[in-house]
Amino acid sequence: MDETILHLERLIKSTDQAAYDAFTDPAHLSRWFITSARAELVIGGRYSNADGDQGVFLMLDLPRLIEFTWENAKHCPNTVVTVAFTPTTDGQVTVTLDHSHLNSQADYDDMMGGWSWALDSLRSYLETGKPISHEAWLKAR
């Protein structure tokens, strides 16, 4: 079976540093994405949250790239997430997320919804200071 990779991008009115910080700082993550985030921000360091997401940081290239294992037993365990932050010339940042080693179309579909909401919530959080709840995001679709 060929590997399935989920690829998403969002253009956000922000800096790469602010976007990187929002994706790595547990205080920020707990506002726009998940709850009770914990992270040891070193290569080989662990992260976890109240939703059961956990894993290990494989790469931390401030403020350009984060790569980590995804070990949520209920949602696509043994996969890898890579998030890149590329500044544009007009004061924005392109956030690119790849979730690789997905095992099936069902895994792809499951993570597509979750990561699409997460990146839209990140964009709202960085641009307005307010995240988008998953429920509000689903209603707006």
C-alpha cells in the first residue's frame, strides 16, 4: 500500500516567529487548539495534551520547522507531522502542514477535518486573538 500524506496550507497575517510560538508554546496551544498542553521543546522531548495526543519532537528549527511523531492511540498512531513556517514578502506567513505515514483513506479523512479546523483556528487566533471552536467551525462549513 502506498503511503498517504495529508498536505494543508494556510496564509496567515502574522510572522513566522509568532506562528511557530503559537504551535510550540503550551500556553498558546491550550488557547487555540487543545487543552492541557505540555511540551519539552528539545529534539527527543515529549509533548502531550488532554485529548490523548502525544509524541516526540524530531526536529525544532526555530522559527521555520517543527516535526513530531503523532502517537494518539485513537487517531492515526505511528505517524509523523511536519509543520513549516515560511514568511512572505508582504508580512504574512504560509503555514504548511504535512501528516505522513497515514495508513488509509479513512485516516486521511479523519485527520483532514481535524487539521483543517486546527489551521483555521490558528489563523483566527493569530489574526484576531480569538480561536475558532471546533463546533463553530463545523457549523460554518
